[in-house]
Amino acid sequence: MTNPKTLVVYYSRTGHTEAVAHEIARQTAADIEPIDAGAFAKGGLWYFRAAWAAWRGRDVSIAPHVHAPRNYDLVVIAGPVWMGRPCPPVRAYLRDHAADLPAVAFALTHGGGDVTPVIKTLGAAAGKAPVAQLTCSEGERKSGAEAEKIARFVDTLAPPNKTAA
Ligand SMILES: Cc1cc2nc3c(=O)[nH]c(=O)nc-3n(C[C@H](O)[C@H](O)[C@H](O)COP(=O)(O)O)c2cc1C
């Protein structure tokens, strides 16, 4: 079995998702690309503006992609949970690319609590259920449990669309 050709795309405001995304990319030998939302969620009172935008489901602009998702077998989409929702830049990526996506997997970072609804929202926006999902809380990051979860997640990224003859 060959490994799927994988792209990891991520948005990270404070670095947690960025670290998770890079570790996934390292372990899967994937290409990796940040979602560039420009000035969104930067500057004074950014937390409140970000929270408000997430809560309202606000549309944001993101820069054009570098790597075309259609050139991959699998796209891992990673981002933080904001206000019990996907953050707006990740929603924007799915808005712009849902039609071009191969198999998808989701990697969410969060402060704690139940993020199942966020996975469902992302699946609906992508138009397909994920082949795998990873959630990493701030507590798991601090305790070291995150590394084990990432390794298990990577193990579940079986080649999509390849069944035994
Ligand atoms: C505006 C905002 C809203 C957040 N809302 C939630 C939330 O509803 N639930 C939660 O578990 N964590 C929440 N968090 C915490 C982040 O999801 C968590 O710290 C995440 O790991 C940050 O990822 P990043 O460092 O890649 O930006 C929120 C953080 C921000 C900035």
C-alpha cells in the first residue's frame, strides 16, 4: 500500500494548530500550507473581533492557495475552535475549495470541552465526512498527551479510494 499524497492546510492564530499541523506534515511527508487571512484577527482587540466573527459565522477573505487540493489524495484541514465553531479562515478555505477536495481529514485544536459539533459543521462545509479526525486540547498539549494522539491520527490516514481487488 502506498501512502496517500497529502496536503496539510491550517490556520493558526497563536501557534497551537501550527505546531500540530507541522507535526502531521512531518509524519506523513505532506506538503503544508497556511491559510492566509491577511489582517483578519490581528491588531488591537483581536480576540473580541475574532470571537464575534466566529460567533456570527462571518465570511472572511483568504489569499489564493499555493497548492491545488485536486493534486492530492488527501487534504488535512487544521484550525482552532472559536466560540464552539470552526474559525472563519478555515470556513473560508472550505467555501473556496469544497468542490476541489479529495478525501479530507480534520485536525482541531481547542481549549477543552466537546468539539463534536465543530467536526459536523466542517464535514457539512466540505460536502463529505472526514476519513479521520484529530482533536487536541490545550491541556493535552501541556500534558504531552497530544503527541500520542497525533501519532494515532496519522496511523488512521489509510489510503483513500483504494480497496482490495
Ligand atoms: C476568539 C477565540 C475563541 C475561542 N473559543 C473557543 C471555544 O469555543 N472552545 C474552545 O475549546 N476553545 C476556544 N478557544 C481556544 C482555542 O481554540 C485554542 O486555544 C486553540 O488551540 C488555539 O489555536 P491556535 O494557537 O492555533 O490559534 C478560542 C480561542 C479564541 C482566540
